[in-house]
Amino acid sequence: MSIHKTVLLNETIEGLLAPQKAGKEKLVVLDCTFGGGGHSIEILKRFPKVKIIALDQDKNVWKQNDIRISFFNENFSDLDKVLGNEKVDGIIFDLGLSSDQLENSGRGFSFMKDEPLLMTMKENPSSEDVTAEDIVNTWEEKNLADIIYGYGEEKYSRRIARAIVIARENAKINTTQDLVKIIEGAVPGVYRRGRIHFATRTFQALRIAVNDELGVLQKGLEKGFERLKGGGRMTVISFHSLEDRITKRFFKEKEKMGLAFLINKKPIKAEESEIKNNPRSRSAKLRIIEKS
């Protein structure tokens, strides 16, 4: 079982299913980012008749034996292949990495450990898969600066990109700590001592680039909406502004076209009590849409 603390649990479930009287109907929910299974397991506790179709790119997350959960080791951008012609009553996207993936995957998601610089969601990447190691050792300086700024919103992106290029001329950048030391030397002292760790935004940018997270999210939203029944709801929990922007734009377009309506005009955020118990929930934003 993952040690991941599920964010906005009640708000997500109530926004997704409560209005549909899920306890009285045999509904099907697609959990596009199963992770530790927090949302799905709680849905089944509250609504025993619901059937869950769960997706996750990392097969290590699947340790459950509940026959009401059908698990598929797939990226949610391929949800159409999993569902075929089946339509569902609810869809969950929780776009946060689980604590387990961050701390125990051994794939370099965390700058707090010294691990191979992979950052891929795949458990066993093939030689064709791009890794963070590939990016920092082979991409041109301008491209590095562009992704660190564009995906990480890092104001020192150019300085960091320049430092990476200089460092790799002397030795290949192999591990997370190799990269952390380079970033540390590239940014001002006051930035190193800031509230947010100085490597956070660069690591986020590399992870997004490696996994094409923004492109995958766009595909997942489009395919998910197609497979949603009329009256069905989609919930999206995002953790940074780029994901939230894509979700907000997608939802507003569907509303403008008369294909759906927004359940919440503004994103739902975690209450102080949840933030105190789980600091990662501070940046979470929940948006909910209902298909017409």
C-alpha cells in the first residue's frame, strides 16, 4: 500500500458522486491516476455498488484484491483503448505524484535522495524512452532554459541551463545529487535559503518534459470527456498552474459549446486543517465539470 495521503478526498467524492445517489445505482467510475488508491477505496466504502476501472502507468501501485476494481497498467492518455466502447459515470484525475513515487521509486523524482536521473513514470523504461539524464546531458542550452522556465516557471532558468552545459563538459550528469549541486551553484544565496527548495522547479520541469505530462493531460481530458455519459462528472486535482490552466481552459470550452456546465466556477482548495496534516495539499486545486 502506498503511503500517499489522498488530497481533497471528501470534496472530490462528494462532487463526483453524491448528487447521483451512487448508493442506489450501479455506477462505473474511471480512476485515471490510481496511485495509492485513496479515492477509489473510499468510494467503494461509501458506495458498495460502484465499479472502479483504475489506470496507472506504474504497475507497482496495484496491491489490492477488491473484485470491484479492474486495474490496467496504462497511461490515462490511452483510456480509450482500455474502455473500448464503454462509457462511464464519473472520472477522477489526481495529477499529483504519490509520496511513494517521490520517495521510494528509485527513479530520481526527489532531490532529497541520490538516485539515477530518470524521472520516468514507467517502472522499466526502454532505451527509446527519454530520461532526465538524456535531457540534461544532450539538449541544447536554449532548449534546457526554455523547459526549465516554461514547465518549472523558474526565474533563474537561463543561469541553471548555462551551469548544466558547463558542468557536463567536464563530467556526465548521472544522479539527482549531481544535478542538485549544479543548481545550487547557479542560483543566488538568498534563493538557496528560500521557503521552496532551490531545485524544486527544475526537477518539476524535467519530470513534466520526460513524461510529456501536459500533452498527456490534454489527451486524457479530451478522451475522458468523450467516454463520459450525459450527467456524468469529471474531477481534476492539479498541483501547479500549468495543469490547472489546461484544465480550466478545457472545461470553459466545453461549457461555451453547451456540452457541459461547471460545478465550481473557482477551484476548490484544501482547508487549513488538511494543509496542516498534509502540507502538499496546499497547492492542490479541484475543478469539477458535468457533461450535459
